[in-house]
Amino acid sequence: MHFLRHPFPRYDSAARAQDVIRRVIGIGSPFGDDAVGWRVIELLRGRLAPGVELLALDRPGPGLVTALEGVEHAVIIDAIRSGESAGTLRRIAFEALERIPDSPSSHGFGVAHALRLAAALGSLPPRLDIHTIELGELAGDGLSPEVETAAQTLAEQLADEFRAMPTRRCPASAG
């Protein structure tokens, strides 16, 4: 019965949710360049102001939908295979996801699908930034040099962007 009434897991930092106004979500797996979302999260640790939470997810399913709830701004980082050169960085608007088919996933649930579900449930934050990094190799124990460079570049860009943003929720939007 619990699954029917509460199909999505509760986000385990609910006690701190009021302090979190921004969440950076890196999606990945331990397989080669697919770990790039996790790597960007690792590079951002200790570099962002209070009120920004870092989260690494291993699949973009219900956990992603839940992670988007209750924040004013979410940033999603994921690897993509689109035919571009390995390490190519892209920022994609939510509206553009309609033109990007879900890539085959071993989990059967891609980022675009999860975001469309979140939109249907009214769970999208007011601001959503989606960053992709083109995959190179899925084999091996780490990122290819091109993807590692892209991860470092994106982490630096995000750290700069977050430094330029206000760190507190304004009273009109608190609640």
C-alpha cells in the first residue's frame, strides 16, 4: 500500500530542505566516461556557498523527480551520446528536450523521460539548467582525458555562476 500512495522515495535531507534553495545533481555510473556527472559533483565539493546541495544519482528515475522538488533552482549534469566529439559541453533548455529522444538506458528511464514526468507532476523548479557532456569511452576505470577536461571546465563555470548568485532565499519566495 505504501508504494501505491507514495511511489517516489522521500528525499533523505528533508530536514534541511528549507535551507536548500539550489541543488546540483550529477547523474552517472562507474563505467568510464559515464561517471562524468559524479566527477563534476566531486569537483564542486567545498566550493559552493551554503544553500547549494550536491547530489550524485546513479539513475535518472523517480529519485531525480524527487530531487527536483522544493528547490528554486536545479542543475542537472549527465553524459550524452549524440555523435559530437568526446568532451563536448552543452547547455540544454528544458523545452529543447522534446527534440532529444531518450537514449537507451539499462534502467529503462532516461533524464528526458524523468523531467517530463516531473513537469507533469508539477515538480520542476522555477529554474532548471541541464548540462550534458559528450561521452567518449564507457570501458575503463575513469574518464577519458577529453571528458575529464570537460568536467573540470564545467565545474569551474558552475562555481563561478553560483558565486555570482545570491545565497539566501528572498522573503517573498520563502515558504
